[in-house]
Amino acid sequence: MWVIGKTYTTLQDLNVRREPNGDKLPFLSLTKDAQKHSLVGPDGYAILKKGTKVTVKDIKSTGTATWLQIPSGWICGKNSKNIYAL
């Protein structure tokens, strides 16, 4: 479904994580470009906005989820119920 090096669009707001299904990243840990397309959550963690274009650097599957590595960290591409980036 996804190809490394290609650009996709987020379909909803997404947490950015350190690793697939890992800890959420603080807003200030994002690249400057990602910060322009993100919100600061109530707990200080980064939330990538719906409609953000992301370039996939790597793809990992964990259980029923597929995770996409972007320059700032990892986002969920899909799980057993939803697709989050196309």
C-alpha cells in the first residue's frame, strides 16, 4: 500500500512516536517543518495535523498495525479498523 520514498497525506490528526507503537514525541523534538504542520497536545506531545503531506522513510508492521517512519518519527498508517494515511 505504501512505498518508501513516496509522499502521502494524513487522513486525521496523528500522534508522532519515537518508534512504532512507542512513546509519543514532544512537540519540540519534531523537525522545524513538521512543527509547522503540528499541534501541541495538552500533554506537550506532537500531533501531526490532518492533511499533512509526509514522506515515508521506512515501514514496519506490529500486530494489526502498519507504521510509517517520517523524518520526525513514526505515525500509524493503518490498523485493523482504519487507514490514517493515503
